Amino acid sequence: MINNKTFDNDNVTYNYQQSMSYSDSNNMGGCQCNPCETVCPPICECPQNKVCHRVMNYTVPHLIPINTTVVNHHVYNHTYTPVFSTSYVDEVENTYNRCC
């Protein structure tokens, strides 16, 4: 007996054939069993798809130009110191007695 099986997984087509001849006279699930032999013919299963995830790490250096501006604040604090001065005024008065 020849079985043709075709599977379409992830857009990949698998074609394979399995060829075996057996008699179902012993009614052992399609297995031709010999009392001296306990190995049955292989059963061809459906293909399995395994996904392998890989992580790639990349280092991307970033250059950041930094400009520093220095602002000089000149603060003039004004103080007031009083300077005292003294001035004198002399007033002169002349009086005349009129005598006649």
C-alpha cells in the first residue's frame, strides 16, 4: 500500500511517500506481528513546525552636543554714607543811635 501525504505549513509543502505492506489478518491495528518480533512498521506522523525566536541586541551610540553658556551677572550695590558738613553764617547788624 502506498500513501501520498501532502502538508502545507507556513507556505512550505512537504511531499513524502510511505510504502509498507501488511496483512490485517491478526487484527492488531494494521501491524504485521510475528510472535518472535515485536516491532511494528513505523507510522508516519504529520510534520511539526517549530519556531525559534532569536533576540539580537545592538548598541547605538548617540552623540549629544552640549553647549554651556556662562552668564556673569555684575551687581553693583550702592551704599550711601552721609558726609556731614557744618557751615556757619555770621550775620552782622549795625545799629545806630541817632542822637541829635
